Amino acid sequence: MASKSGNRPQGSDGSDHWHRESIAWQYKVSSLNKTRLRFDVFLHIILGLFMLIRLAPGLTSLFGFNFMALRRWDLPHPRPWEYAWLFSLVASIIGWRSTPHNNTFLLKQYMLGTVIFGILPIMFGIIELRNDLSAYFTERKYTYVMFGMPAVVLWALFLAICSQLHGFGLYFAVVLVKAWRPRTEKLKQR
């Protein structure tokens, strides 16, 4: 045992550190990637709130409500991929809930929900916007304006940010699934 004052025991100059206990790699990886996944999910929820604000006029008219204040925003009609992407918030909440107790089942559900409701709508959005985006870059033509900017540029930025967030989230989830796998499975694989 070390003491702050007094002599050091004979033969312990500090070079015998290699045999001391240390934290196993899966706990280090788990702790680090849990934090990263939670930050990624937090950013996803923030983007989801922005999307919910953007879709508010369309959602209110979809459910039969009529708010004149929302109609004054003069936003373009919501596209189907935007509604589909909004469901990815459910997957992100499931991912958030999986981290406190290392719940692999919930984490796998998060990964599946992210692929179905996150990545697929983004791919459809990219396919839908490619002609408008090329027309904007070549001729500076655009059809809609949102918040004083061409809507196609804002949609492209949103899709780029979301694709990065979903990619990082899936990567962190895969690393966590590997780290949370029981040790007996790892020993059987050897």
C-alpha cells in the first residue's frame, strides 16, 4: 500500500505496474461510446424538434385543425420523406433508453429503426431533390423559399447533417453491441 509520507517498500519502484488490475477494455469502450451515442441521439432530437416546427402547418391541416398563425409562415408543403423521417425520433428515444442498463435488445431496435425510418427516408429525399439541387447549382433556379433561403439548399443541408448523425449513431451502436456481448460468447468464439 502506498502512503503519502514515509519510505516506499523495498522492491517497488513503480516498474511493477504491468501486473496491477486495470479496467477491462469493454467497460472503457462502453462508457465512451454510451456518451457518444447519447450526444448523437440528443442532436437527433434537436433536429427532430426543428423538423416538427417545419411540419407544424402540414400536421395541423392533416389532423383537421386550422391555425391562421401557422399558415402565415408560408412554408412549402411537407414531403412524404419528411413525415417518414419524423418517426426516427421514436428510434432515437429507444436508443437513449438502451444505454443506462446496457440493453442490447433495445439497442438493436434503435439500429433497425434508424435504418428504416432514418436512412431510407434520407435516401428518398436525396433522390427526390437531386434534380432541384442540380438546377439550383447550374442555373440558380429554385421553386420554394423557406426562412428567406432557397428550400432546396436547406433540405440538402438537413439531409447531409442527418445522414452523418445516423451514420455515427449506427457506428456507436455496433461498437456498443460488441462491447455488451456476454464474455461467455467471446470465449466460445476463440
